[in-house]
Amino acid sequence: MSNISMQILPFSAGAVPPLGEPFIILSFAGPDEPDVAFADHLTGCVFVEDSDELESYNLNFGALQDKALAPAASIEFITSLAEDLRAR
């Protein structure tokens, strides 16, 4: 799908920023619809809309993107792993 980008963060990337719990940043097309961070945890979930808190999520996500393989390299990485598994 042309609207989806995937980046792999391999172990070889080294140390990454502390992740805490997994999260998703939801971005919307409308200019009046600000981003929202969503974090799921053991007993529920939280939607983060505060701009200062959301900035922390965006900075963390950006740092992860910087360490991850580019989308084309990520596809090559997955293809290589799949070929290795088939060869076994």
C-alpha cells in the first residue's frame, strides 16, 4: 500500500532511546485535527493529546526512525531473512 512505510530496527542498530511501552502516533489529514498518541498497557490505554506530551512521543519516534533501516533497505532485510528461512 502506497500510504504505508515500514522500517526495520535491527539489533545491529545498537542502543536506542528508552521506549517505555509501545505506542502509536495517529496523524489525521485535516489541519484542525491534531496528532494523537495512543499507548496500550496491561489494564487499559491512554490517548495523549497534550502538545507538550505529544512532542515527547514524536521525538522518541523520530529517534527510532533515524536508527532504523530505510524503507527500501527494510524490504531487502526481510526478503533476505525469508530466503534464509526457505534455504533451511
